[in-house]
Amino acid sequence: MPDITTVWDSANAVGDWVLLPPDLQSGGDLESAVLISLFTDRTAEPDDVIPDGTGDPRGWWGDEGETYPIGSRLWLLGREKILAKVPVLAKDYATEALQWMLDDGVCSQIDITAAFVPGFAGLLGLTVTLYQPGAAPTILNFGWVWAGVS
């Protein structure tokens, strides 16, 4: 049975579900898994600098002791300056967040690229290409998420 479809509401910068009366829309399991993996706030590591200065590491208490915490640390980039290290960190955080898909055999390979989008000041783009056995690659582009990285 397919999962509930998660879609990204870019106007409000949140993931959401779509009502398909009388139920919730289902399907798009791969894309939903990537959205949840990348855009749910994973708990910061003890040596991570919390961007808002609060010291709140975010994350979910249910991840305690789990092999794969849900989400990513991409949220740590929210207040970063436009520096060469930012795309490198974005790729590292995305790789960490999607590793479970390789380990569980959901994908045989995942390619991730991160770069500032030319001509759009402060727009960080992330492209995730997912390879599943016997299927065409799935390419997901995310740039709208980080508009305004300063």
C-alpha cells in the first residue's frame, strides 16, 4: 500500500499532505521519503553551531538511540553567509540524511549536487538523483527552499 503523498508548499516553506476526498492522496513514495529526509530537522551534533544562537538542537526525541535519525541538518544553513563552504555542507548534510535509502536498498545509488544558482544571489540549489534497480533515474531539484541564504 502506498504512503501518504508529501508535497512541498513553497509559499509557506512546509511539507503538507493533499486531500483527495474522502482520503489523503497517496503515492509518490520515493519523493515523499526524500522530502521528509531532507526537510525535517534532524538533531544537531554536539559540535554544530546553532544558527539562531538559542542552543536548541531541534530534532525529535523519538530518534534517541536510533541508527538513522529522521531528517537532516540542512536547517543549520539557514543563516549562513554566501561562502564556498555552504554548498559543501549542504551536500554533506543531504548525503547523511539520505544514507538510509542506500543502506535499506531503496536506491542503488544517489548522486547529490549543491551549488549557488548563477544569476540568483543567495539561492542555493540542490539536485538529488536517485537510482533504483529497473527504473529510470528520479531527479529532484530543490532551489526554492534556500532563497535568501545571506
